[in-house]
Amino acid sequence: ATEHLTVLDPVGDPWARDDAFLRLSERELSAAWSANENASLDARIEALRSVEHSAFLEVRLVGFQGDGNSAVQVPDGLVNRMLESMSPPEVAHVTGDVAALPTDAWDTRVTRRLLYHVTHAPRNLNDRISSLLQTEVVGDGTGEQAEPALVPLSKVDELIAADRLASAEAYTLYVLNPRLPRPRARADEVSQAWAYAYSQPLPAAPPLPAPQPEAHPCAVTGWIARDRYAWIDLSAGPIELGPSTAGVGAVHEFSTPRVARDEGRRSRSHRSGHLSEHSASLLASRASGALALDLAALAASAAAHLLAPSLQRLPPPPLERTVVRVYHV
């Protein structure tokens, strides 16, 4: 068996400074990297012109084994199969001043494919996140919530970063569905869940001579870390950011899946007697499949935005001169 066939080491060598091909022996080169020996020279040259690149993304589901919000259960294999069907090979584009190039030169001979690995995170990770949210959001509070709480995202990020160390994939996306924080209630009452979002402390502003309006941090439901991982909490929010009607960067309630919204409708229908036990079980199965599809679409959209952004998302090239013509009629 060969010993050096693994040419990528995202954990030990994330920047690929070590050229693993130099460590391959002649036998390994002949056995693993010299296929198609009977191919013609033209076929070999054409193969060199077409380069295939694969990016690996691990999707970690947290709180989707019946231990999270609304006790939803989503099979990781179902999400993985949906992602495979959503990931056709795409042609990579050139970057830079593309305005100076003809349109047919924007596409390169490099095809890129995103490969996914969907797994359930350990249950204790969801337990730690849920306990942290219960302490930060509710604490010793009772009754109704005055306004949504803001949780420092660094506290949740520390828990996720610790789990990230055990991952061997180059990139990891965490989809969180923790239990909703609730205040204490009497035995004959059901307490209402409290809303929350995340915030990052603002840096200290330099002293100014005139008083300035107080700055407030923006509420978010996810975070993109420097160590090649990101996470989004589907139980947090909802929040609204960006343009109110349309435009780039708009974030609203329906931008991401909401477990509480979809499961709440099913629970209310079941409690009101509108559904039989068989119908409720069938609806729960369909809801699980619909939620799996939403999770797959969320992961594919995040991967396309972070790992393989399209040419349309590139900033326009800088202009050296702007000409304004004014016509007087």
C-alpha cells in the first residue's frame, strides 16, 4: 500500500506550503499518478488544459436529533443527498479588471465542485450552547420579556471553536438549533420563550469634543470566523438589516429557515384537534423533509457565497477618471 497518497493536509498544513508530490516515490507515482498510459499525446495535453478543483465543506447540524428547538429530527444523510444534487461542477472565472477582457475570456479551464460532508454534532455541544443561552438571556428573569436580549457572540463562538478543532475538513459550517431560553413558570403554566440575537462589542471610540449619539451594536444571528468556519443560529432572531424593500445585503425574517415558525404551525394544528395521530405523523415526516431541503439550500448558498463567489459579486474595477457630460438644450 502507498503511504503518501494524501496530498492535502488542511489541519497540519492549511496554507499548503508543503509540496506533498515531492515526497512520492517512483512506485507511488507510477501506481497512482500515471493513469491512462495508452492515451495519445493530444489526449494528455487536453487533460492538462482541463483542471478540476474540489473544495470540501463539512456541515455540522447542532440540535437536530430531537434535542433542540421544537424537538425536530433531521437525518444528516438526507441533507447530504440533497446537497449532492445541488452541487454541479462550475467553471471558475477570472478576477481583476475583467472589463478589459472579452466576454468569452472570463471563463477559465478550471472547473470547481463543492463536496459536502453532513454530520450531527455531539449532543453535549447543543447542551452547552442551550445552557449558555438560558443563562445569558433569562438568568433569574420571570414573566414577559421587555425586549430581545443580545448575547455576546464570543461566548458561543468559543464553544464552537473547541468542536472545530476535532474536524479534519478544510471548511466547516455549523447550523445551530438550540433549545429556546424560557423563564421559570408555575406547574400549571407554559412559559413563553424569550427572543435573542448576538452582538459583538463595539471598539472604544476616541474622545471627541462634542457629544455624539450613542452607538449600538448590530444584532446578528451568525458569525464567520477567521479559522475557516462559520455558524448560524436558526433559533435566534428574527432580525432585519439592510434595505427595507430590495437591494444587496437585505436581511429579513425569511432570509433563513425558522424552525420555530414552521414547527409552531404544525403544533398548533395538532393541539387544536385538526389533525389525527396518523396525519400528524405524516405531516411531521413531510416537515422533516422540507426542513432538510431548507438546510441544504442554506448550506449551498453559504458555500457559494463564501467559498466560490460568482463573478457578479466582485467589486467593480477602480476608475482612473470620470467624465461627466452636461448638455444644455
